[in-house]
Amino acid sequence: MSSPEAREAVVIGAGPAGLAAAAMLRRRGVDAVVVDRADAVASSWRGHYDRLHLHTVRWLSHLPGYRIPSRYGRWVARDDVVRYLEEYAEHHRLDVRLNTPVTAVDRGDAGWVVRSPDGDLPARAVVVATGHNHTPQLPDWPGADAFTGELLHASRYRNAKPFAGRSVLVVGCGNTGAEIAVDLVENGAREVAIAVRTSPHIILRERYGIPSLALGVLFRHLPPRVFDPVAAVMRKADVGDLTAYGLPTPKDGLYERILRDDAIPLVDVGFLAALKAGQVTVVPGVVGFDDSHVVHSDGLPRPAEVVIAATGYKRCLEPLVGHLGVLGPDGRPTVRRAQTHPSAPRMWFTGYTNPISGMFRELGIDAKRIARAAAAQLNDRGTAAPASRQRQSPLHGGLRSSPYARDESPRYRSTARTESAPPG
């Protein structure tokens, strides 16, 4: 059997980053196919907890080429984000191959070969967009295997119903941990504690009707020495001193921490009220387990029926591209946006940072820059051919369940129709 013809571009990942990149490539006349291991687009968003909303206001969260409908409200709910991404793929007529896992990207005759158990895909260019939240990361805590309570990663949390009347410890005071703690308080957990290793920076979701992350758009190009004093004044006025509640004001700057640790601030959606009302108790970080108790960094064991670990995710790019020399010691790509690594020409990465100005907004900016660079490099004259002259694959314009499927996926179409809960 002859090898399949090389595509101009393969985008790995059918989340917001991958869909935006593919849409902008298509706009530039680049023939791109999107591949994803899941059976639907936006698989990570489908797996998040029920009450989740975008922390960026709707008008700062559009992906390029198709706006989020106003009926989804000011703060877009998880289910509506999923619906929007389904609509986005349909609007741009993207060629999405679902149920297509990628095991590695290797160099090939055309430039790259995207390896998959379903068949290799040669490509002149590759965009890697597998997501910031790829694989749940659970710390290797001593004694965790013998813990007599229930231990789960936050990725398995959907709502508070299974935990009503129970004592729950949430580990991690990022946005996920804080919001899960609020959800537990509001929906019947007997007691809720949150284990904090490093006191978080906290901002209000909006101030005087102005979304706080809109300020991130205005100030994101300022250096930390300018940005952080402004953020400190705002925290003092908006949040106050939380030392009495176990959360002293951080000594480092908000933007300094973002640049150093890739840790965005906690956006308050009820956590401060629950904390000040005594409904959430702050305890030291977790170092291990002892039978029915959790051992904390202060050396004291405390009983817990349920432990929910909001301890983040691994990007897991090493098997995919680690052999190409494009990753740093932290496993993240060493290049971003329209940049490419010297050892990996025509390979772009998107979606591996936590921008202060909002993830969706920055993904859209990245998508446009990547598409512009890809079109220039793939076309001999430096600009892409008009879309009307683009060579169309017989598979172009639909969502597929495998690399060689010929019919549109009925299951995807059904999902798009039946998941029609009222907008949040």
C-alpha cells in the first residue's frame, strides 16, 4: 500500500487552541487536518466540574472568526463553552479526525510524520495543541495507598452531591481547588478544609463592573516592577489582609509569580466569602497519609473522609516530541506563538502557557500568528494561495472518527443537537 499524500498541516488536539489554529490556517488557504484521541471536540472542557464558567468575560473570550453567542451570557458556562467549540468547528468546516491518538511526531520526507495506530499522516507542517490540562497529576504521597478514606483527583469531581454530609479536604488553592471548595460548602458538605502550601494571589472577578482580567489585557506588556505594585494596591483594597484566615499576603508579586511559576491568580467566585464566614478552613500543605488521617507539613495528622487533589496536570509532551529537542526541563515547549525551534522547522506549539489576559483570547492571537507564519513558509511566494484555489481533500469539511473515514460522524452530530441545556 502506498503512503498517503502529505497534508500541508496537521493540528494535534481538538480543543480551543487546535480548533483556532486550524481555522486560521484554513483562512490563509492552508489545507489542515485536526486529529484528536477523544471522541468529541473539547474533550477537556467536557470533563470539568459542573459549575465551571470562563473567568474571562464573554467579549474577551471569542476565538477568531466566530464570536461566542450573546445568549451564553456574560460569564460562559462549561456546557456553553463546549457548545461554542462544536459550533466553531462546524462554522469553519474544519476537517477533524476524532478517535485518532497520536503517539509521536517524527521527521519525514515531507517534513513530518504524525504517528498514529490508525495510520501515519505525513505533513509539511505540524501544530501541537494537545492542551495545558492533558493528564491529571496526583502527587506520590507516602501512605496514600493505605488511606482508608476516599482520595480522588479534581479531574474526577463533577459536583458536590456525592459528598453531602461528609468531611472533605481539598488540596491546592488554585482556581479549581477554591471553586470546588465553594461548591462543597454551598451543597451540603459537613465541613470543608483547603490545604495550602503557598498563599495565592487573589483578585476579584470584576470590580465596579469591570472584569479584572480586562486589566490584564491592558497591563500585560508592563514589566513586573511596574505591574506588581499596582496589583498589590488593588489587592489591599479589594481583598485585604487574610493572615487571620491562614492566607498571608504573598511576598512575591502577582506578575512575578506568573512569569516564574506559570501560576495565574485565584479569581474569586465566592471563596473569600466562604473563607471569612468560617465555612472553609485553611490547613497546611499535605505531605502524606496515615490510615484515616492526612499528615500536614506542620507535622500534625488530621482526619478526613474525602481528599480531593486539585494538584494540576502534566502536559505529557515528552513521548510526542521529546526526542526532537524542543522541550525545556519543565516539559514545556521552549518556543511559543509564531516561533519555531531551530531543530524543528514548521512545528508550532500553542496553549502551553497561563496568560494573565485570558486563555481564549491569547489562543486566538497565537492562532493568527501561527497561520501567518505557516502560510508564508508553505507557499513558494511567501503568501498562501486564495481559499478558492486551495486543493480540497475529499475528506475536507467534516468531523471524522478515523483518518480514513468517508462519512460524517453521526455521533458527533447527535451530540451537537442533544446537549442543549439552557445557557449559563
